[in-house]
Amino acid sequence: MYRTHTCGELRIENVNQTVTLAGWIQRLRKMGGMTFVDLRDRYGITQLAFNQEVNSELFEQANKMGREWVIQITGNVAERYSKNQNIPTGDIEIIVSDLQVLNTSATPPFTIEDESDGGDDLRMQYRYLDLRRSVVRKNLELRHKMAIAIRSYMDKEGFLEVETPVLIKSTPEGARDFVVPSRMNPGEFYALPQSPQQFKQLLMVSGFDRYFQIVKCFRDEDLRADRQPEFTQVDCEMSFVHQEDILQMFEGLIKYLFREIRGIDFKEPFLRMTWADAMKYYGSDKPDMRFGMTFKELKPFTEGHGFSVFDSAEYVGAICAPGCAAYTRKQLDELTEFVKRPQIGAKGLVYVKCEAGGTFKSSVDKFYSQEDLKQWADFCEAKEGDLLLILCGQTMATRKSLNELRLEMGRRLGFCDKNKFAPLWVIDFPMFEWDEETQRFYAMHHPFTSPKKEDIQYLESDPGRVCADAYDMVINGVELGGGSIRIHDSVLQHRIFKALGFTDEKAEYQFGFLMNAFKFGAPPHGGLAFGFDRMVSMFAGLDSIRDCIAFPKNNSGRDTMSGAPSLIDDSQLDELCLKINLPTKE
């Protein structure tokens, strides 16, 4: 037996016991005739003591060891003279009587500490070392606990966990597929699933009634903090349900997770908001509800005063930043430069300071009187000491820019507390979104989403008017998951395909097996999928999902540790009947 206890297990009540531990050397402290070693494993750290006067041979052996060596020791548990209240084992130490070196270690490329000196790229290259750090390990322990809790909740609610295929048919209507060549079927390809959407619907046709799966999904898309090429979903589907049934069921799941994992008990129902209101008041379909600063439309108050920028704008919108009237010219210039960034897209920023005595100072006060500015302030419910920040332009684009400004002000004012959670259901999404480049409608969610019954009549005459029976779960400005009631009628499904520009042949080729299944008695059904990585990241208070994934990819979609993706041998290409045609460099 390599150990009788773990390195996080021993306490003061274990004093005088003889124990055996095994683990990695976290650090060594050489103090004259004493050497102290912090021994680490997954469970914690225990201090080892080597005394030159008690055992000089062991003392010399210990002094030759280095960081990250793997050792086994036997010794007696003793009360520690200088106690460490920062670790659970800080009251004791082990007086070592036997030492075995199980493996030596090269000098690590960065320190294996919570506050490491390794940059992101270096830590990803040596991820197996990064995973030794307790801060990273705790994220994966949290991930494990959340997965167990989800399975427990779903099992109690009568859901079956069913695995679905990983090699499927490509349906390139959403994000880009990862494709896999088939050696046994030359010239043909599988795709890795972007989600198990069609298969979970087929399970409903099969009568399974309640399905879930914690499943890997794949999308060949550009990466960001909350996106990886491979990610994990909590995928769910239910039969014989309306939207309300699904919202209640999975609001219950989220409340259960918060209660079990974070000790937070949400008593009240989650707030609900239509997509139209989310865009009108927050400029985003995933608004951060931890703070206010809702949009106020000032267009009716700004026209006819000779300020052509506002007069020619389709939309003039403002947010009220509380207590910010003292902002300096430098701070206002910084905000102006912020909104003019290409990714935000505003052309400029107008401000109004609500100063003492009911007076106003503005960047446009030569066009607008004090009475005009007071009217704006009153409409925005601004108080003395507040700051109005105003953008204008095309309605949707300006609202999106104003959303970024609102979030920036929320961060500056300390409103984005990671330990405060504001859940929200966003409902009644548009069924379709128009793409100017291709001059066609695309499904905002996916082509199997059911339209609202009252809007079905507009599918052919006015598709842009149709609302979907769809919903998203948003917490703190992050879309944790979303779903919809599905179409279970093949006639209606064909109408949706037609609205999306599918020919009958294309619809049959891509989705024929699903449409055929609907002919055999498909029940009304719906579901949703949560982004499991995002859930864990939020519960852990992280800024990136990468920190809660054991072996993530970098922002270029590369695994710098293993070297994936990589070139393959010509013999493999020949076997797959493939030729590589690399893009020419300009």
C-alpha cells in the first residue's frame, strides 16, 4: 500500500499515529538543521519534517530532492509548533522515519502554485502540470459535483439518459460542421454533431417521453471566452408539454443546482421578458439583470433643435449612469473612444451631467437649452450627480452599441458582482432572421422550432412577423441555455422549410429520415439544452469556460499540448481518397 492517508486528511486528533503518505513535493524550505517539505496530492498538503539531529541520512536525502518529485514517506504525526491556519492540515506535521523516492522530476516550466508565473500559452502547453494547481483542480471537482447533481435531479423527474451517435449526417444550416471522412465509403463524410437535436426528437417519436444527456457537441466556429470547438451540453427533451411545462421543469433544475452547489435558495419565480423588450430596453437578447441602466428613447425630445446628428438618426437612446456626473473630460474621452471601437461601432458619444442645483452640462448644450436637458433628465429618471450617456444611429445597431456601453459602465461601477445572480427567461424570439448577403431568411434557433400558433398564418405572407415558441435561460448576461417547442406535424415542417428557402429535394435529402418518422405518430414535444461548460464557469466565478475544461483548445482551436490539429500521412489521405488543397497565400 502506497499510503494510509491522503495529504489532506490528517488532523490534530491523529497525533502520535504512524502514517504513510505519497504525493508530489510542492516546495522545500531548508532552515539550517531542519528541512520542511510540503507534500501535495489531489486532497491537500501536509508538512513533512526532516531533522538532521534525529536522522542525518534522511536529512541529507531530503535536501537533494526537488519540486514535483514523487515520494512516499512513513512517519509519526506530531503537533506542529508553528501552525498554519490557511490549510486544513495546518495543526500537524509528519516526523519522517522512512523516505522512498518514487520518481524524480525535471524543473517545471512554471511554478505549480495557485498564483503561477506561467502565462496562458505555457500553461496550456503543459496542461497536465497546470491541472496540479489546486485552483484548476477545484474547477474540475465543481464540474463533477454539478454533473452528479444534474443526473440526480433528472433521474428524480423521470428522465432517461440516452446516448446518441457521434458520427452523423452533415446538416450545414447552423454553425459549420466538423466533417469526418469515411474510409469504408470513399468520397463520403460523417459530421460531428452540433447538438443531438434530431436524435432527441426521434426519441420522442419512439415514446421515451423524457430524455436527457450530458453530451459532447462540436462546432467549427471562431472561438471566444465562452466558446470551444468541442463543448458539453445538458441536452433535454420532453413529450406532451407546452412551453410553461418546460420552463417550470428547468427553472427547477437551475434552482436545485444553486441550492445544492452554491447554497443559494431562489424562492421567487425567475423573471421573464420578451425578446422585443430585451432588445428595446437592453439592446441584447441576453441582458445582464444585476443592475438597471435601462435604455430610454430620446428621439421625440431631440428633434427640431438644429443638431443634425440627432435629427438624421433613426434612434436616439440614453442610459443613466448613477453618481457619474463627476466624470472628468479624460474619462468621458475614454468612453467616447470605447464606443468608437470597430466591434462596438458607434460614431460618437453625447453626455449630459446632472449637476448641483438642478443645472446641466452637456456636450450639445449649444443646441439644447437647460429646459430641454432637464426634460431629458426627467424622462431618464436621472438625479443630481447622475450622468446621461447618449448614442444615436440606426435603431438595432445603436441599441447593440448602447448595450456594450451599459455593460462597460456596469463593470466600472462595480455592479457585476460574480456572487450575485439574476436569472431571466427570454421568450418569444423571432422565428426567422433576414440575411442581407444571401437575401434569405434563416432560422434564429433551428428549423425544427415551432412558431407561435397565432403566427402560423403569416408564414408565407410576412415571415419576419412570426414569433417562435422559443426561450433562453440567461443569467448575468450569459446565455446558459435555450430551446423551443418543436414542430411535430410534417405538413407544418415543410412550410417552415419552404420559408427558409429549402427545395423539397433539399429538405428530403437533409432531413428526410426525421420527416418520415413524423408520419408515424409524433407526439407534441419540446426541450432545451444548457451549456454545461458555461454553467460550471459561472458557478466557479470564472471569466472563461476554458478554465473548467480538463484539456481545452486555445483561441486558434489548437491543443498546444498534444499538437492537434496536425498533418496526416499521405498514406492515410490515399486510404481516404482525399487530396489536400491548401489556400494560396496572398
